[in-house]
Amino acid sequence: MSLEPGKTLSEKEICAQYNISRTPVREAVLRLSQEGLVNVIPGEGTFVSKISVRSVIEGQIVRSSLELRMARLAARTYLTEFEKEFDLIMYLQSDAAKRQDYDEAFSIDNSFHQLICKVAGFPNVWRTIHNSIGQLDRVRYRAFPQSGYFDAMVDEHQAIYNAIRNHDEELSCQLMRSHLDDIARMLSLVMEENPNIIIQEEDMDILSALRTPYS
């Protein structure tokens, strides 16, 4: 997630670093290639790909469509037995924000959304989402160090959880939609920081169409 686009990936170095054979490394590279995260050029090597705006948009479409429905179902079916799990996530993300631990915060962010799928009664939906947002996650990861992003994430998660806990389906969807619609700003921040890692910038205009309400 933190590797710079254009960086060469060496199978030999990865095998040595993690003390594993080449077979699992090649399988991982194949999967990353299928997801558009690396480029395998015969005779030259394997390179970290640039961030594709088109792929980010595709991931956003999948995520918005599914997560808004998960938020609605979670609010409809929420049980108090999930309170401890949510409270733990809220505590951990606040702590990570205070320490400015980007890696931990990113992981906790995913855990929050995964838990919503679990509460909704469809835990495997998160797997579908996760498998569709590789390029989107690269943008989100790079946006985490930006000023104010941590605090906004914590506040938005707390508001979404409160709505779910209060069985407010409409508010849960509204807050989740607002939370997910931030991708255009994230892309802009990443492009300002390093425009050379982005391709298909002309597709940025399509992002405005993604702000269509789902329920």
C-alpha cells in the first residue's frame, strides 16, 4: 500500500525478506496484476502500477452500492451484543489518531466497515467490497496523513455508529453516503502531493456522478 508507483518488485528479495518460496510470491504477484496494482513486463520485471482514476471509480461504485445497504440493514437489525466490538473500535481509532499511526488507523477503518457488514447479517459482503477496492484503498491510505483527516474519520464513524445503534435507517444511510463521498477530495489531495502517480485524470469529472443517493 505504501510502495511508490514505478518501484521494482524483486521476487528474490521478497522471498528472502519473508523466508518463503517463490511459489506463493508468484501467486501473490499474479493476483496483484489482475487487480491492476502491479505491472508485469516480460523481460523487464514487475513494477508497482500508477493509481488509475478509472479503477478508483469502479471501486467506489461497488463500495457505495453495497455499504449503504449494509448500513441500512445494520440499523434495522442492530443488537446490543455488538456494542463491545464497536466501542473497542472507537477507542482504538481515537488512540491511533492521537498517535498519528497511519497504518493502524487504516486497518481500524476497514475493521469498522467490516463490522457493519457483520451486524447487517452479511459478513461475506465485506470480502466482495475488499476485493474490489485495491486502487481506492491506495488513495485512502495516502490521504490518511493529511491534516484533519483523522479527526474527521473518528467523528464520522461515531455518528454512523450512533445512528445504527438507534435503529435510524435513513440517518445511517445519509451519514454513510457522506462518509464515502469524500473520495473526490482524497484524490485531489493525492494529486496535489504527487501528480505523477495518477493516470486517467480526465475521469475525475465522473466522480460527481457518484454522488447519487443510494438506499
